Amino acid sequence: MKTDLFSSLKVIHGAALSTALSVAASVVIGAAFAVPADAFAASSAAISPSHKAKSAKKPGVSHKAVAGSSKAVAKSAAATEDAARPVAKKRRVTYTMGRHHAVRRVAFEPRTPTVGQAFGLHETPDALMLRSSVAYVVDQNTMEPLFDKNSTAVVPIASITKLMTAMVVLDSKAPLTEQIEVTDEDRDYEKNTGSRLAVGSVLSREDMLHIALMASENRAAAALSRYYPGGRPAFIAAMNAKAKQLGMTDTHFENSTGLTSLNVSSARDLVKMVNAAYQYPLIRRFSTDRSYEVYTGRRSLAYNSTNALVRGANSTWDIGLQKTGFINEAGECLVMQATIHGRPMIMVLLDSSGKYSRFADATRLRTWLDNGGDQPHITSADAGGAGT
């Protein structure tokens, strides 16, 4: 009898232990693959305010209100695109696995506003619905403004700086064949950007200038300033002296690369700089090359133009000089000399939102000029009017 009772208890104990182990395994697996509610809450919190705002503004939208004219829909499409663009950058999602749990981390980093956004320049309306907060087009022969949007605003100009860098290098008359070595002093310690041009790379001054203009190679521009007679401080002084000589009263330079928000200018000043740089045949040629290969002493590097209007195999643009630029504080920037209908133009686009928006804005301006947009068109925030 005792033996039978012991056997029954043993069976019950074994079954209970098996069940407990099964439940524990299910809990561990469920915790490893289930998405925590707070991860969804973070996404919802980022999205819901805009939806609530829209709902509050339009509590009862009828079908008649939606059915507007095609022109009204076209105008609102750009505004919808603007609103749909994310204002936060989502980082990589990481998982940390433990014996009994899994943690899913989702982090969001707010996008730093540009100087133009901070000062409300993007709120200035214009008939072409440009994504650039600053736009300025002039006839190069007469310097007559044809399109003007916030042309007097002083904003960071990023790598547009390199046009001035190139002029100062060429004005020095230093041998273009002289070999220049990249050192730790040429690293970007302010923005912590990387570069394909490794420390220890050696190129001629001409090749450094070529990839600085065409591909916006920052370490090349930094090295060029360091090899200037008197060193980097003398180079920066020469940049500011050149700006003063050209009558660029809104302009100031702190380095040769543009990787600082302290390099500032206005569109009106940049027209003067582009026009001056256009007088250098080497700047015209290097800035408009599609691709170029250099040998660093260690390996060959193939570079391409940063300008999509130059890179395009089927591009119909006649571009005589160009330079792109970007840092967070400046937004996407572009300056060009281009011939449109046999008429040389200088075009300046600053603080554009979206990677390719500056090129799209340039195309809109060209189309406007093609359609007879030769009358001055001024939409400046400081013009005292509501704009057009």
C-alpha cells in the first residue's frame, strides 16, 4: 500500500514539474519576441500630436470641402509633402538578450533646425514654391536681379566656402605640382565628419584642389590651407581679405572647408564670389568635372561630382561653374553659373530642405526663365510686403 501511494505521488510530482517547466519556457520565448508596448507608445507619441492638431482644426470635413479645383490640390500637395517629411531621425533598433528576457531599445534624435528655419525664412512664400529659404538669380552680364527671395539674409554657407578657398590657393601662385600630405591636423574635430582621404595620403596641390571643388573633399581643403605661406591662420586672413576686396560685406570665414556655422554670407555676396571665381579657368574646369581619380601613395580613389545636375548622363544644363554645400545649420546649398537660352546666369540657392530639393529648385527656376520669367521677382522677408 505504501509503495502504491509513493508511486502515485511520484507521478503527480513529475507531471507538476513538467508543467512548470513548460510554462517557464513559454514565458521566456514570449518575452524574447514580443514587442514592448512602450516602443509603440514612443511611435504613437511622435505621430499623434499632428493628427490631433489636424482633427482639432477640422472637426467636420465634408466631401464638398475636399473636392476643390485641381490648382488648389496642386498647391496643397507641396505643403502636404513638407508636413510629411520627418522631423526626427530614427536610430538603429538594438536588442539585448538575457537568460529570461529581451530588451528592445528605440531611440529618436530630433533634427537640428537650420539657421534659416530658426529665423523663419522658410515661411517666406514664393510663386515657384521653392524648398530653399534663400534664392537669388541674376543676369551675369548686367548683374540685374531676376529672382530674389531673402537675398540679404546672412546664413551659414557650408562648403560653398571652397570657392573662396580655391581662389586664395591660386592667388598664392604656389606650385600646383607640390606634394601635400594629409595629417591629423586636417581632421574635422568640430563636426567629426569622416573622409576617404586617410591621414598619410599624399597628393599634388592641383589634385587636392580638384577633389575639393568637384567632390567637396574636406581634408583636401584643410590641407591646402595648412600649406599656405604663414600657415592656416594666414590662409583664413587671406580669405577674409579677398571677401572684403570683392565687396562681400555680409561675409566672414573661420575655416577653409565650410564645416562650421561661423562661415556665413548672403546670396547677394555669393553672387559676387561666384562671378569672381568664374574668372579662374581652373576653378571652372575642376568644379564641373563629373569624375576624377587620384593616387594617394597607397591606393587609387575615384571621386564623383556632388552635383546631380553635373553627374546626370542626360543632363541638358550648360553649367560653367558650380559648388554644393551642406551642414545641419546651413541646410542644402548650391551656387552655379549656367547659360540659359544663351544668357549667362548666376544662381544661388541656400538652406534648402531635402537632399535633392536644391537641384529641383534650380530646375524650377530654369523652367520659369524658359517660360519668359525675365521680370524681377522679389519675395524677400525683409522687403516689407507679404510676398508673392
